[in-house]
Amino acid sequence: MKKIARQVPAIATVSFAAIFAIGCASTANLEKMVKDAQKTATEALDTAKQAQSTANSASSKADQAMSAANSASTAANGAKSAASDAQACCTANTERLNRMFEKSMRK
């Protein structure tokens, strides 16, 4: 029993040193984990910023495409109107020529 009593301080010292070492190792791991998490968060933020920039660029290009489509639509409507006017003119000329032909045939 005395032998165990003499060993208690040594065992306590070794135990304390082991617990302290584990605590320090855990703190170092924790600090590394925090740094890794911060690095990952920074990378995610950078990726998000790049994605936002790409989305803004795509939105701008879509707006330009919409503007071009609207211009094309306006031009097509103008062409349709001109074609309708030309068709009306052709129809009127055809009717006039038919009347002239019929009038000349009656004589």
C-alpha cells in the first residue's frame, strides 16, 4: 500500500502532463480547423462574387438581346405594313387594268 502511495504523485504528474498535451493538441487542431473553415468561407465568398458577376453579365447580354429583338420586331412590322401597301397597290392596279380591258372589249 505504501508503494502505491509513493507512486500516486508520479502517476498524477504523468496523467496531468498527458491531459495537458492532449488539451494543447486539441487547441492546435481547433485553431487549424478554424483557419480551414475561414479559408473555405473566403473561397466560397469569392466563388459567389464570381457567380454574381457572371449573372450580371448574362443579365446585361439578355437585355441587349431583348432590345435587338424589339428592334427586329419593329422592323418586321414596318416591312409587313409596306408589303400590305404594295399588295393593295397591286390589287388596285389589277382591278383598273381589268376594267380598262373590259371597256376596250366592249367597243
